[in-house]
Amino acid sequence: MYSSSIIGSTQTILDDFKLDGMMIRYSQFVPRLYNFCLSLGMEAGKIMPSRAFCSDESQGFPIILLAKQFGAFPFNHGRVGGIVSTDRHGPHATHGQDMMIIQASHVGYEPENQEFGVYRRIQTHDCHHSTNCGKISGTLKWYLDEYHFACENIFLEQNNNGQYQVSINNLLLHEDREEGLLLELEKIIAFDHNGKAELVRSLSTARCFKASNELIEQLKISKDDWPTGGGRAIGSLLTPELFKFRRQLNSEIEGAAQLEKNLIGAMPLIVTHPAPALAAAQILTQVEFDRTYRTIINEPGYNNRNLLFISGLHIDISPREDQIFPLTKFVPWAAYIQKTDGSHVILEQQELFDALIALDVQNDQQIDLEKEIQVMEETEEVQISYDFLSKK
Ligand SMILES: [Zn+2]
């Protein structure tokens, strides 16, 4: 099955997910999130928090803070990459009176060189860095490789008469490929009035066409970029409008391919972004909010319940060698709020940020995890009885 998404045609998608001025330090976000729940009419001690985070250990600090502030260990609603397991709504609904679900995809950030997509793994023998989110980065690799091949195998050149030409590797011209980067040829090469591509010459492994006026206009580059006497690789001038991807994806709902299904339509934007791992995590958060919200409103167990579903991005600040946890930042994206009378509303990014920031950062009901662990350690041990087995 070929997967595509209308989202890929929305060039503003990343611009609409603002990072500037939207980041909240996690330790100051979770108490506000708890107070937000109370402000919506939820009852202290009766809220069942749930999280849909990646399995990465870098997501542990947020989970610990959720347990501390909500006084309950959060239900696990997540799959690798921050995909929501929507088939777990029913069980979650039975575990508490009021419902809070938080979804977040994540990206690492190394402050030393201001790089997104990497994270120091303190438990490795030499504390080296690796990709973060590893699942997202692993998924992106095939698309980035395909894109870089195209960047290096499409050439711009100018003939002696000043005509702009574009040479394209034959592999990129096979439009019936089951998988690969597909060029939007009508935007790249000129076609005559009969709809036939204006072929200039055939080379051994490529074909040379007259460039389309749209390409010439779109690139808006100097004559030096259309050199004479030889081609110049198109490189980063291969912009998202000029190609798309096709890939065989498993049609299994929410299986391993869900993350890739969420991203494939927006991949041209992601692979041309200066920080692909960041762009992918943002888009994943956006798609997961939309997808999950539609399953929540159709879940009978959530009917007429106080419920908050919030999505955002985790930016995991790579820890120094002397730090146990990352200084994670939360960037809110959107929230769905539902009340027991059936009324509901969606808050967009700015409204959600403003609502959170307006709340008190103090939470008097937070628990002392060390003390609670000590209580459990000191409580008289319960002996498990097997007597019923012998009575059978
Ligand atoms: Zn991850």
C-alpha cells in the first residue's frame, strides 16, 4: 500500500509549530499541568495520568515528574517514537475517575555545538553521543539517502545559446518504481504543446532536458549556477516542491509502520530541513494529536468523563557527564479538553501555552518520592499465600 498524506502539501506545517518563546522547563511544566487538570474540574487523588512517550531512557525524567506531581505512576499509552497506542484507551478509562493523557515525540539537543538529534549516553563506556530519537533518525535515513542521491545526480547546465538545461539520472526518471524519490517532472523539465518532454539529448546513464520556466523562476539563481561546458549538481536547490517519496508501507494499523506513515507525506519538508530529527519530531507530534484526538472522542470508556489530552515536543538537553537526568523542555502543541457534561474544546498552541503559563507553578499535593519509597520499604511485608492451590 502506498501511503501519502495531505499534510505533506501543507508547507506551513512547521512554521505553525512555534518553538521560540514556547519552551517550558519540564520541572515547571508538570506542576502547571496538574494545576491545569484541577482548574478543569478534576478531583485531586482521582486523576489517572497516562503518557505516550518513546521507550528511550531519556523519557524517564518526565515520567518521574508526572508520578511526583500527580501522585500516581502514569499509565503507559506509548510506543517507540511517541506513537499513541489507541487500543489502550479502554483499559486506561477503567483505572481512574478523571483522565489525563500526554503525548510527546522527542528530539535530543547538544548545547555544546547547538546540534539537534543527538544525545550523550552516559551509560556507554565512553559516554558517547548517539541519535535521539533513535527510532525517528533510523526511519529518516532511507529518505535522506534517497534525497542526497538526487541532489548529486541532477545537473543544471547552460548550452552555448544560453538555454537552461537539466540532466537527470535515469534511475530518477523511472516513475513506476515501487519505492524511491519521485521528481515532480512537470515542475522541472519543459514540455511541448503536445505534452511531450523536451529532450535535448540522451546520455549513457542520464537524459538532458530543457529546463521548465517554473524551475528557472523558482530557483532564482545566478547564471553561475547554470554553468556552461559542464553541469553543476542541483544540491540543496532541490527544494520540497520538486519531489515526493513513494514507499511500500505495511498497512497494519498502529504497527511498526505507523511512525513512517505519519511522516511520509511531509518527508520532502523534513529531509530539506536544517535539523531533520527536530522537524520530524514536530510533525509526528502534530499528526499524533490529530489522529489520537479522533480516537478519544470515539472511545465509549471516555464518554462523559473529565479528560485532558495534551500533545507536545520533548527537547532532551543532552546531559553533562555529571548529570543523571536531562534538562528536558516541553513545547506544547495542542490540547483537547472534555467535561462530564459532554462539552469539549480544543486549545491551539498559543492558547494552550498561555493557559499553562498563567497557572501556579507550585503544587502542594505533590508527593515526596523518597519518603513514599521509604514507607513502602518499612511497611510490614505481605506474605503471598499458596494455600488455595493445595485445596483444589
Ligand atoms: Zn525515541
